[in-house]
Amino acid sequence: MIKKILINQWLTSIFVSLISFVTTIYIARELGPTSFGKYSSLIALGAILSIIIDGGFKNIILNNELKNYSDKKNIIKLAVNHIILSSLIIILIISLFSSEALLYNLCILYFFGINCLQLISTILKGRGLYNSDAYIQICTRLLLMIFSMLVVYLFKDIELLLISSIIVLFFMLYHSRKYITWGKCYCNILETYQVTSVFFCIDICITIYIRSSIIIMQLLGISDADIGGYTSAFRIIEGLIMLSIPIGFVVRKSIFKSDIFIKFFLYKYIIASLIFGLFLATINIYFGDKIVLLIYGQKYELGGYLIKFFYFFIIFIFSNAILNQYLVGLNLLKKSLYIYIISTFINVSLNYFLIQDYGVLGAIWASSLTEFLIFVLMLILILKNKNVYFAIKPNI
């Protein structure tokens, strides 16, 4: 059963990631490094604000669906209300204080649609409706690809690109509306927010850690062309991060189906994930530059040079996704939050100082050091837990 779920989720993630990747490649080629760098900076900022829009609800809803809690409908209502209200507040603040309000507000509407569809995807996964989830994800990405490519080809305009994406997302949201409800909810709102606040803080730390490098580069005056070159390399790395999500989901599902947490099981996952990460990192060393140039073209020669330096970052992608789910299963969320807060602070500090001295290379080194730090701290936290013990045959 677990293998079937993993194959379903992995095939969906691979297909969706491939479509997204092809779309990004086409946008990068048509816009060029400078405009693509500006677009990437906008999306990076929007991704951080998107965490506020999400509010940490996706994680608690997934847990509720997996454990079949009775009040899950009210939690879903609260989540939808939060997404709507937080989006409106952010749009109001941007309208009052930003000189480029239209562009940023379009970005917020884009991430509003993304968050709503991700919420639906979470609900479907939790209920075991994997085919419905795959259908919605694939249709959304296919439509986004078609409209984005068409608009970029005809107009090469970032605002029109965002508008076309918003139309697609709202269409898919209307098509999938039966899975979510909104309105008055009858759950303990304060208690729910106390739980989601932990997930929210973890999500915002991860997003700042992943996206802060681009924002800091922009603040420090790194050219849009250099940012575009860095982003072209990092988009490929993001594809690997997407592949780690189904593995993390299967680990969480396995954990919630058993009250036993076993070192043998943990070691098997971690050793396999590190070997797989090392394999991908080695491929990157020899073929990474060729892949970037083949995909993006000669204009992105800088991206081909930079991608090889993500070697150590790649090694720990899959192992960290697994360790994170074990922390959730072992009810160590608050302690894991401290890890992410410390790691994010170190990452932002390293980015600030290393980018000043080494430019875009500094951002890669900062991310690689942070990824290794997260791996070590999470592994220590799990192995110190008394609920983790040796067993020859895992009972999961």
C-alpha cells in the first residue's frame, strides 16, 4: 500500500515538476536574464508573504485528515477564512504603501490561488483521494503552462503573465470548490491558532531560508542578470526539492499509522536518502553545467557555472525531508521550530556577509552550510528521543 501511494505521489510530483520546469525555462528564455531576475525577485517576495496567507493550516489539516478528527470541517472553514482575510489585508497594506502596488497585488492574488489549491490538495491527500489530487494538480499546471507561454510569447510582460496565471488558478478553484467550505466555524479559534502558529513559524523560517538569498542579493545591489543566472540554477535544485515531498508524505503517513518509532526504520531511510543525494550531487558535478545550458541557452552561462557549487546542498535534500516528518510524528514540533529559527538566522547572516564578498557564490555556500546544520541538529534531536529504539523488524 505504501509503495502504491509513493509511486502515485511521486509520478504526480515528477509530472507537475516537469511541467513547471518547462514553463520556467520558456519564461526565462523569452524574458532574458534581466527581466527573469526581476520576475524571480517578485516571486521570492510573494512566496514569503504566501506563508502568512497559508498560516500553517495545511499541516494541521493533513494531520486531522490522517487521524480522522471529528472537527476537521470547521478547521477547513477557518483555514479558508484565514486565507481570504490575510490576502485582503496584505493587498490593502501594499496598496497604501507601495509605488508598484498593481504588480505586487497581482503577485498576492496569484499566491492566494496557489494557497487555495494547495489546501484542496492537502485535503485530498489526507482522505486518500490521490487520483483526484493528481487530476487537479496536473490540470492546473498544464493550463498555467499553456497560458503563460502564450502570454510571454505575445507580450513578454510580467503583469500580463501574472494576470493569465490568476485566471487559470481561479478557474481551477471554481472547478474544485466542492472540496472546501468557508463561513462561520464552530471550533476553538484561539486553540487552533496556537497549534498552527508552530507550523506557521516553521514554514516562514523555511521560506525565508530558501528565498532570502534572492531578496538579499537585490538589496545589496547584485544585478538582475546575476540574479537571473543564480535562479536558473536554483530552479533545477527546486525540482529535486519537489521530488522529496512525496517521500516525506509517505513517512508521515507511516508514522501516523503506528505508535512505534524505530531507529532501524529511521536509519534505513536516512542512509538510502544520503546515498541517493550523493548520487544526484555527483551527476550534478559532471553534467550540471551542460544541463543548464541545454535547457536555458547560452545566455545563462553563469547558471551553468553556479549549479556545480550546489553539490553539498543536494546531498541533504531528501534526508532532511524525512527527518522533518519524523519530528512531526514524534511530536517534537516546538523543538524543531528552534532548529529552524537558529538555522534561518544563521542562513540570513551568512547570506548577508558572504554575498557582499563573493556575490552569488556566497548565497550557494550559505545555503549549503545551513542545509548541513539542519541535518545534524534534527538527527541529534530525534536520536535523543526516548521513543526511538532499536528493532530488527520494523512494526510499521
